[in-house]
Amino acid sequence: MATESSTVDKRKNLEEVRDEDLEPYVTLRYIARLFKVLAILMVVMLIGEVITGFVTEGSAALMTLIGEATKLLVVAGLMWGGGDITLLLVDAGHDLRVARILLGRINASLQQNGGGEKTIAVKPTTAPTPQSRG
């Protein structure tokens, strides 16, 4: 019962939303930005490595640069994808919170309308016997 009274205290009106229900996912957004910034920095490093390789070794460095470029592009792509997945987790968390808020409002509405405990009378039937099928 203590949790019900504290919920009523925090929310005077059913239409109000508690602050913890709208708490932003600040840390996850920073992680997503960090992943995307790291992906961009890897592409910049790749460009610098290609320029340095051609300046110092010329066309002899082409095969080495292709391998390095492939590695860096794959890792940069994974970092960018990690940032997108992190943003997807934020959106999923928002959806979960919205579902929790709506479920709480439905529950409160049912409690106000008498608990929603309506019984339906079901008339018992008997299964037909093989003789009655005839």
C-alpha cells in the first residue's frame, strides 16, 4: 500500500507524467556520438595513411595500402553501426517507457471504474453422446 500512496503523491493527476518516466538517455546518446566521431576519425586516418604511403613509397605501397584501407574501413563501418545500434536502443527504451505509462494509465482507469471485475455467466453445455448424433 505504501507504493500506491507514493505514486499518488508523485502524480497528482493521471495526465501528469513522472520525471523518471521521461528521463533522457544522455549517456547512450554520448556513446553513439563517440562511436560516430571515432568512425570519422578512422576515415581521416585512412586518408592520411594513403597520402603518406604514396608520398614515401609511391605505387609500390599500393598493395599494403589496399589491405590497410580495407581494415580501417571495416572497423569504421562497425563503429558507425555501433553508434546506430546505440541510438536504436534509446528509441527502444522510449517505446518501453511509453508502453509502461500507457499500461499504468489503463490500470488506473480500470481501478477508478470499479476494477473492471465483471463476470460473465457461462451456461454449461454437455458434449453430445454418440447415440444422440444418430
